Amino acid sequence: MRTYITNATIVNEGRSYRGAITVDNGMITGIIEGNRQPETPFDETIDASGCYVLPGVIDAHVHFREPGLTAKADIESESRAAAAGGVTSYFDMPNTVPQTTTLEALEEKFRLAAAKSHVNYSFFFGCTDSNADLFPQLDRSRIPGIKLFMGSSTGNMLVDRREALERIFCSAHLPIMAHCEDTGIINRNMAAAKAAGGFPGMALHPLIRSAEACYESTRLAVTLARKHGARLHVAHLTTAGELEFFGTDPRITAEAVVGHLYFSDADYRRLGALIKVNPAIKTAGDRAALQQALTDGRITTVGTDHAPHLLTQKQGGCDTAASGMPMIQFSLVTMLELVDRGVLPIERMVELMCHNPARLFGVQLRGFLREGYKADMVIVRPGSGWLVTKDCIESKCGWSPMEGHTYRWRVERTLCNGHTVYKDGVAGRGYIGEELKFCHA
């Protein structure tokens, strides 16, 4: 299948320019700048007039809930949501049932995705107190890295014993992606809140899972990474204070997620537990600091921490409602809204969501629009207002914190390995994506 995408504004590697892209057999065969026409005929021509063509988004932080938690979500449904949102590759997290902490559990996830995933996929291997001896057996070409929960969250994969942490940072031969919250501080804050008022409401969530809890855990992770020369990527930064640890050492990097960049603690009054996540969404000042860090080098990647729960599980206060929200379908258009607000240029957004995840984790032949690369790309149209309603949500849980929101950007079409996986409101389209390949430095 030979495809010609014409009349596009291409955004790639720090530039935006008018041009066209040619695709053959799932690979990009040409990037044509200007109006020059190709000499050979094509099976399909896509007219991208008025649209921007970007590399397909690589979301390095998702929870697709399979196996074991498939009432909430599964690989088929959430990869369909990814396709609808312009995400062509994802890395899934290990807090499933069973947890992805054995070689057998990891292999089972690959088997499931090979049968169900509409876009490209890979999986983090999860740390426990006692499984570091398995690290040398991991195939470095198949996975992005090792996920470490230094704070308790959904799935209870907490590793907080100093001896175990030292062993993990010493023996990891892959990037460590760390969830950093100090559970001791959180538990003390929760006990004090309950003693003072009995039933902690959502307004207390960012005070219980506090800035101090995040800062102290991130400080420890950075200290251990420097001590052992480990490659550390701290997930979902939420506070201004944590940013001081990043931007100088290329081996120690940070992720921001869309929810923390878009919402603040003022939104709990409107959305309540729908935006309850761990670590908590914090103040408008923290959000402003994170937004600033998108353009000054302290934030390296933007992901979603896409984490669906049933709506019935999102009821209650900060000690009972489940933490996590579905966001993958709306991540790109939300970031484009921040582009329109002047938070960051569209070229930098592409770097954070496409180029940098590929660079950081060594994803092969993806994340850029280049000749000889896989034809993963998304076509988006500006100035195309549309309302998020329940019937357009692809995630299995059936809800989104963005319901009722009007976007001004629309995903027109998503191509994964040259195949259309989203167009005209139809996602998936029967296609199965590819297993990602990695080359770690």
C-alpha cells in the first residue's frame, strides 16, 4: 500500500513547514518540503489541507489493566482510545493481576497485546523487594525499562526498604521509571486528617499526598541514582520543589503528565474524585512551575498516566475513591490547547510527546518523521470545535474528566505503521500494532 499525504503543515524536529509525506509498505519513504510532486503513482492520496501532520505520540506511561482488572479496561479498548487520540505507541505499567514482576507474567502481556492491541506496545517490568536477580534475564531489546513504586499506589507494589532500593539502583541495566512519594509522610498526614475531621474530603488529597512527600521521595531516588550511576526517569512530577533536581544531568530526567499540567487543586470543587490521582494534583503555582519547565529543559517527556477505573470506584473522599483517570484519548488535543494558550510551542510539544520518549528509551525507528522510519503519524486540524460527550469516549470505563469540554483541535486521522487506525470517529479498524523494539545506550 503506497500512500501520499499532501498539503500538510509538517511539525518535526523543531520545525513547522509545508510539505508532503510518502509511505510505502508501512514505512516513510519520503519527506517532501514545498509543493514538489512525487513522480510515482500512489494507491491512496490523503489531502491534509488545513491540517498539521505530527509523529505519532509515544505515551510512556499507561495502565491498560490487563490482565486481571479488565472490568475497568483492557488492551483492546484502551489501545482503541489511544488510536482515537493520536497515540501510536505505549508502554504499559506492571501493576496488573498478576503483577508484571516475573518473566512469565511479562511474556503473557506480550502475548495478549499481539492479539489485541490496535497500536504499538511494550511493557515495563516491575520491581519488588526481591526480584532484582531477574534483571539480567530481561531482554533489553523488548522493554523500555523497570518500574519502581517508591510510594504506595494502586496495586500495592511499594518498595521502600533501603536495602532493596540500593540493590535495584545498583543492578538495573535499564532505565528506572520511579513513582516517588514518601509513604510514611502520607500515612502520618492521613492519620492526622482523620483524627481532626473523621472523613477526609477531596480537598485534603493534595495535603495528605503532600508536596513534602513527593519532594523527599524524589530526593532519595535522585541520590540513589547518582550514587550508583543509574538511569532514572521520575514519573509524574507534581511540585515546583521537585524541579530543582532536573535539567543538569542527562541520566536523571523527569516526566510531567497531562492531568497535572492542565488541572489544579481548584478543580476538585468541580470534578471531585474524577481527578483524584497519585501523586495528587496540586496548586496552581505548582502547575505553573511544571508548565514553565516544559520549555526550559527540566521536563523531558509528557505522558498521561492513563489509569481507568469504573465510575462506581471513583466515589467517596480522598481515602476511599480510587486514584487514576482515563486521559489517553484526549492527551494530544489537551496539549494542543496549552499550545494555543502560549504555554509552549507546537514544536516543543512534539519533542516532549514524540521525539523525547523515543530518544530516552531507545525506541527504534519511531518518534520522528524520517525516511526509513515506521509510518506512525497523526493528522490534526485546528479551529475545529467539538464537544466531548459520553458517546465519543473509547475507554471501556465509559467516562472522562473532559466530558462537557469543547476542544478547538481535532484528531482527523491516525496512522500506525502506515495503516489507518482512526478516521471519522472510528478507532481500531481491525488493525493490530507491532511490538516495539529498543536499543538502550
